[in-house]
Amino acid sequence: MLPWRWPEAAIGWPRRLRALREVRLPAVTQNLREAEANLRQAGSQLTRIRDLKTRGFVGQADLDTAQRNRDVAASQVGAARLQVITRQPDGSSSAMAQATWRAQASLGGRRQAGAIPDPGLRQRHPDQP
């Protein structure tokens, strides 16, 4: 394991926070739009299949499949909405990244002062020569 280095932690986490805002949020927002489009399409398909079922042109299995597809699409919209919420500047992903960065920065300062052993260095037991 490599020893912890202060400059990488000090620079790395702010970049990750910026990536959350500038890259990941737009990506998950696009995923939400796609999931909503899939839900609309699945809902339309379910309506058509229900109509065809009442006329006797399709069986119950086709209706069940269309209902399942609509339910899955609705679930995907819910998951995509949660991703958008957590990727917001005040969302849990940003909060977790900031807390981790602060903890690593604090830990790095204490390691430099010698108060905390570096996990990358092998420590000797006091009884060993």
C-alpha cells in the first residue's frame, strides 16, 4: 500500500466535487429524461394492449407483459429521480464527498505530525528488535 500523500488528497477531492456538479449531474439528468420517455412509451403500449385484449386480439400473457414493462419503467424513473437528487450540490453524494475530503485532510495533517501511523509503513511491535 502506498503511503498517504497530502497534495493528492488536497487536490483530488475538490476535483471530484466539481465532477459531481459538472459531469455526473447532467448525466443522471439525461438518464431521468430517458427513463421518463420509456415510461411514456410503456404506458402507451399498455393502453393499446388493454384495448386489444378487450377486443379479443391478444391474450392475458401479452397484457401481463405490457403491465410488467410499464411497472419496470416506472421503477426506473424513481431510481433516476433519486440519482438526480443525490447528485445535486446539496445532495448526499456531494455531502459524502466533502466529509470524506475533510476527514482525509485532517487525517493527513495528523499523520504528518506523527500522531497517526501511516498504513503504508510497516510498524514494529515495541518488543521486537
